[in-house]
Amino acid sequence: MFGDMMGKLQEMQQQTEKIKKRLDTISVEGEAENGLIKVVATANKKITSIAIDDRLMSEGDKEQIEDLMMVAINKAIEKAENVSNAEMAGAAKGMLPGFGM
């Protein structure tokens, strides 16, 4: 029984590693002010690009840009977290039927 349990744990660990690698290939986007700032991140919550519209840059309001950057980054991270949680929950459900996730 203990060996079977260890086997399941190793299988879960391998599955988790596969999911983490797959999450690196999934992109999510957060934006602010109707797309004037766009942030792209992986589902592993790593920022891969930031785009600031030239119109916003020409206005030169540093504080506004900083605020909008925070909004866009937080939206991207939230989406990444949702994707990550869904992937992990699906894997756990498959590995541990009846676990209640």
C-alpha cells in the first residue's frame, strides 16, 4: 500500500512538472485604458512583453502610465493564476478521483 502511494505521489510530481512546462507555452494578456497598455505573461506568471501606445507616451504623464502599468500587470497575473489553477485542479482531479477539487 505504501509503495502504491509513493508511486502515485511520483506520478503526481511528474504530472505537475509537465503542467508547469505547458504553462510556459500559454500566454495571457492584461490591458489598461482600452489597450493603451498591454502586458503579456505566461500562465506561469512571467511577463514576456509590455506595449505602451505612443499616444500615452506623448502625453508624458508618468504617474498615469505607472498606474495603468500596475492595472495591466495585475490583470495579466490574475489571468495567469486562473489558467494555472485550472490546469492544476484538472490534473489533481484526474490523479485523485473524489478528492473534492
